[in-house]
Amino acid sequence: MPFQLEAAFSSAFVLYLLRVISPSLLQDDAWCNNIQHVLDKMITDGSLVAPLRKVELSQLEHVMAALNPEKCKPPPSVSGDTR
């Protein structure tokens, strides 16, 4: 199945945003591996732009990781005691 680079890139871009804005909308992060595989295949097939898009998504992931609410939550209390 052929993939169009810009469609794959824009879809991944939106998913990275959703991961931060509303993580409950995403069931898992399998899409991360999928987009990496798609971009790697395009690079192998000779796409000149795919490596750039892969770097851009990597940079976006790095920036969004700083905004990830999961990383900002305080650790859960070990004690379940409510006295």
C-alpha cells in the first residue's frame, strides 16, 4: 500500500499534539512505531524529503515531551491510608 509523505506526516503531527492536549483520545502509542516504519520505508525507497520529515517529527516529539501532562503529574501516594 503506497503512502503519501505529507499525509503521513500531517497525521503523525496531529497525533503528537493529541498526545499532549488530550491523551485519553489515544488508546496506545502503536502509531509511533507505525509512522517510523512508514518513514523508514520511504527513505529506503529513495524519498528525498522523508528524512527531513522524520527529523521534524523527532524534534516535535522532543518539544512535546516537555509539555506532556503525564510527566508533570505528582507521583501517586504510596499510602492508601486516609486517616
